[in-house]
Amino acid sequence: MTPANVFSTVLCRTALMVCVCAAPALARAQTVASGVHAGASPTVGAAADSSVSPPVSPTVSPTAGSSVGSSANPAVSPSVSPAVSSSASSAQSDAEAAQQEAFDARQTVLNRRTEEYTYRYQVAEHDCYSRFFVNHCLGVARKAMYAAKDDIRTEQLKLNAEERALHAQQRDERNALRDAQDQADAPKRANNEKVNQASFDEKQRQHQIDEASRIASQPKSEAAAQAQYDQKQADFQSKLDQAHANAQKDEQQRTENVDRFNAKQVKASEHQESVKQRQTKAAAAAAASAAAASAAAAKSAAASGAVQK
């Protein structure tokens, strides 16, 4: 079966499922809503549940689907357009939603019946304690509750089985769609692989060319690197020699500065000593002149005293 026939088959099956499952789901939901709002009894709920026909199984034989697909489009090319794929996916999603709504409506009815039978048993149990044969009354109520629960459990198992079967069918349909899409995209993937392989080969060839060019230019680059290294070493040695010469010159300058400072210190010391000597001589001369003056004054005083006598 070609991918086009598979898509046609899936489209026909999903359309049939939508038409078959939409009406029972809506009718069941309306019945449940009316029963809940009107406070219907369990008997009425059961009758309503039995009156609504169960949803027809959406299974369609592969032979019928393929015949429908082939009759609808007898000459379809193997390539499937994205629009057809998206429409098939949309129709399948709508069908799955309608079927899920039908299952939810039936599950709601079963849950409501379970709650109502539980409530009725609790009421009957409460009433039995006001009667004379309490145990007999409780046994009858339990038998009725067990019978109702058995019926509900049977319907629940049937519903679960139908839901599992539907999910398995939906899974198979999704797998068929995916396989068909994979088959339809196979030429494109093969073309992409060829393009990628060609691009990879071109990159590998360019890498080999670059590697060969690098290996060919490696001796030149090594010689240039060695020359650059030697030049850096020579510049460093020149700077180092200049630094040594500057250091020696600075050392000689510091020595001369120390000598000049010491000479200045000696000269200052000699100047200070000569100043001290001059000060000593001046002090001795001043003392001698003072002594002479004192002696002259004494002599004149003695002379004037002698004259007076």
C-alpha cells in the first residue's frame, strides 16, 4: 500500500468515526445533564443509560478503507503534500476528541449510578434499624446493592475494554500515519543526506588542502619565528647592556657627589675653626684693652688724690 492510499484510508476512517461518535456523545451528555439536574432516580438513570445506544465501534476494516481510498483517488502520486498530512491529523484529532467525549459521558453515567445506589443502600440501611427483622432487612438491602454494583461493574469493564481497544486502534492509526509520512519524506531525507555528505566531503577536502598548505609553509614560519626570537634576544641584550652602563655611570656620579659633599664638610669645618679662633683673639684683645683702661683709670685716680693732699 502506497503512502497516498494509507492517508486516504486514514482520512475516510477518521471521517466515519467523527460522524458515528459525535451524535451518541452529544445525546448521552444531554441525557446525563438532564438526569442530574432533574434529580432522576437510579431506575430512571439506568433506563436512560440503557435507552441510549452504545457508541458504534469506530473500527473500519482495512479492506473497506483501502477500497474507499482507492475509489476516491485512483491515481494518486506517492508524494503526500503537507496540507493533506495536516488535514488528516486534524480530522483524526477531532475524531479522538469526539470518542473521548462519548467515553466520558458513559463514565459520568456509571459514576452517577454508583453514587445513587450507594445513597439508596444507606437510606435502606437506616430504615432497617426501625424494623423488627433488622438483619433480614439489611441482608436484602445488601443483596440489592451487590446486584446493582455487579451490573455497574460489568458495564464498567465493558467500557474500559472498549476504551483500551479504541486507544490501541488510535495508536495503530498514528503509527500508520507516521510510517506513511516517513515513506513520503524518504526521498527528501535521502536528498538531504546526499547534500550533507557532499558538504562534508567538501569540508574534508578543504581541510586537507589547508593542512597541506600549513605543512608546506611550516619551515618558513619556523625560520621567521627563529629570526624574530633572535631579534628579541638581541634587543633584550642591548637594553641589558645599556642598563649596566647607566648603572655604572650612576654609581660614578654617586661617588663624585659623595666626594664633593665630604669636601664641603671639611671646608665648613675649617671655616668654623677659623671663626672660632678669630672670636678668641677678639675676646683676648677686648680683655687686654679693658685691663689697660682699668689700669689707666686707677693711675689717674691715684694721681688726683696725691694732688689734693
